[in-house]
Amino acid sequence: MATTAPLAANEIRFRSLFENTPEIILYQNADSIIQDANPAFLALVGEAKENVVGRSYNDFLPPEVHQLFADKLREAFTGHMVRFDMYAGQGRSAPRHWDVVKVPLWEQGRVVGVHMVARDITDRTRTQEELFAQNQDLQQFTYIVSHNLRAPLANAIGLVDLLSTEEPDSPYFAETRDHLQQNLRQLDQVLQDMNTILTIRDRQDLARPEDVTLAELLAQVIYNLQDMLDQCGGTVQVEVPAGLLVRGNRAYLYSIFFNLLSNAIKYRAEGRPLRVVVAATGTPEQAKTITVADNGSGFDLEQAGDKVFKLYKRFHPHHPGRGLGLYLVKSHIDSMGGHIEVQSQVDAGTRFTLVLP
Amino acid sequence: MQTLLVDDDPTVIFLVKRLFDYEGLPDALTTFLSPVEALAFLQQQVPAGALPQVILLDLNMPLLNGWEFVEALKPLEEMLRGQCLLYILTSSLAPTDARRAEDNPLVTGLLHKPLGRQQIQAIRARVQGQGVA
């Protein structure tokens, strides 16, 4: 004969689970009112139980997920277990990734309430995202090895073969040797670039943000580019509020604006003096929007597509360039949690729009 | 052996030119650093019947890469078939590029850089053997 544990013992077991599990557990009615909440939830939202029970769960969720939760709760009340992922803060906690399960509780043939169990999967999600990014890096690395690294090397092999057949005093000998020298330098440059990029990636987590006065930073960049600007008769106009602060890594910010402005100089239009306008808007609470707009030679955005910020992609056929600058710019901005967009028109100019925290 | 070389790398242009000199073909090579200009040239020449017997095409180029170049030649496929040998000339060792070359009916083959005299001789033999005009 099967024996069942006394109800009291069961109660103790389930209470212990409810009280001690790291997952957050809520019991809700059809109107989303919290009937019970476990200590993990109370700790997360930083409230005592009496301030939670009797309130709508929506009070603890950002508005953008209210509809999602309403839909899922309704579905659970039809008698189905539902499971979904979401990314949101709860109460005053920072946004996290959650694996949410809603389990209906049946009593006498109808659903009387729904238990919600949510597990914090932020670490796992981040690991997956990192893995995905690293896989992409690896693919990109393969491409770089087979093209950018092997191209000058293959040239060097061909040139050395040629050298052995040329007369040492002939002009061809000298020209071959010059090409050889150039290609070996290029090979070295690619290796140095790789080193730069990998160093940035290593340091990304360590980049400690600070408040940087944008106008001062820009003045410093322009000061260092002044010779090049003078040589081409170019001007940079800065329209940035004097006290505007940008939160980020100072070295990255310097590199971003140095790269954007030296690109503007490099790809200026032949027929007119270069003019660049750097403008910024934003308040201490808001994200800062910064535009860098030039009247340079521009490029065909449609043709360039999503390759603009890719490593070793170039868009100006008659200008030297390694295709590193904009890749670095985007890496830096990404690592500071901002983003960048570009508009460009051939022979009219290029405008970069940066949004920084 | 009228040959068109498309490569944005001046060293490759220099190397191939020199090899053609050594093969006794100093006037057989037309070169383009810009794939866009090379394509415009072909689009004009091919319908007029003045097509090269051999095209050597680099893959990694700005604005128009080698595969995009081949794609842009599609409308001329009928006129090129049997008349012109198109070789991809690349530093890439990626198997995906080799597979793509194999799968594309317009592409005769894939040559790894650096190009050598033996490869030029082999292409020459093939051009003569096929009687490519």
C-alpha cells in the first residue's frame, strides 16, 4: 500500500524550496496582483513583503514589458504552462536577462492562480553573446590571414624569384627590390594592426569610464592635426557646448575623433577647401549626439553597404588607406556602449553621427 | 595570348608584367588597377568582339571585389563562353574561394599568388590547345 507523506511534511519541504531558492517565485491572480512572493524576489526589488503582496506585478516592471506579461499571464490562465525570455529590470534593480516560467495552479477543474518562477540567465546570455562575437572575430581573422597577411607575403615570394633572374645593375632589379621592401613593410604593418586590435579587445573590459570634456578633447585632437589642416587649407569648426561631458574612455574618445578627422583630411575633395563641422547636443542625463560632417569626396554608401566599419575594407579607390580607422572607431564606440551611423554622398561629403552615453 | 589583369595591387601588376616579358609576351598584357574601370572596358569590348583570351582577376579589391566582378559579367556569359579563360588570381587559401571558383561556370580556375612562369605556360598551352581565337 502506498503511503503519502503527511501534508505538514510536504508543506515544510515546499516552503523550504520557496524560501531558499535563488530563483524568484511569485504567485499571482488573474489581475496580475501578487498574492505571495519569495525572499529572492523581495531581495531583488528591495522591498518588505507587506509592500509587495497585494500590488500589481506591473509596479515592479518597466512599461515596455507590461503587455508581454499581460499576454503570458492570460495564456497561463487558460491552463497552459508558458515559458519565455525577457530582458528587464525589476523594482530598482538593473536590467537582467530572465528565463520566465508561468505555471497554472488548478483547483476543482479551473485555474485559480499562476506561479511565476524566473531564473536569472544574464551570465549565460552574456557568455553566449561573447562566444558569438568571438566566433565572428575568428572568421574575420581567417579572412585577414588569407588576404591581408598572405597578399604581401605571396608578393615577396614572387619578387624574390624574379630577383634571381634580373641583372643586378638593371633598373628592373632596383624596381623589384623596391617592391619587395614595400611588401615586407606592408606585412609588418598588418601584424602591427593585428596587435593593436587584439590589445584593444583585451583591454575592453578594463576600460574605466570617466567624464571627458568634449570641447577640450576636440581642441587637443585638432591641435595635433593642425599641420595637416594647414597644408591642405582645411578648417574644423567646433560647435560643442563648453561644459559638455561625455562618459567614456579618454584614449578611445581621442582615437575616435582623431580617426574621423584624419579621414576627413585624407578624403577631402580636390576642388574646394576642406570644411569640417563637429557639433554636439545633449544634457548630463541624456545620451550625447555628436555629428562630424565634412564637404569631402564622400563615397557610394549603397555600394559600401554594411562594410563601412569592417576591418580592411576601403572605399576610395585612388587613395591609400588600410581600412583600419573606421574599424577602430566602431570598436571603441561599441565598447563604450554607444553607436555610430554614417551618411555619405559622392563629391558632396560625409556625415558621421555618434551617440555616446 | 591577349590577357587582361585586374588587380588593385601595383606589385602584382609589376610582377605579372615582368613574367610576361620573360615569356616573350611583352605586348600581350593589359592591366587595370581599378576593377570598376576594367569592367567598363570589358562591357564595351566584349560585345564588339574584341575580347581578351585570358582574364586574371584578383578577389580582394575595394568597391568591386572579384566575385562581384564575375557576377557583373553574367550578362556577357554567352559571348565569353569558350572564347575567354577567366582565372581567379588570389592570395586567398580559403577553401570557400576554391569551391566558389569550381561552382561558377564563368570561372576556368583559381590560381594562388604568386603567379609563376609555369602557370603562364600552362595557360598558354590551354589557349593554343583550345584554339581560343
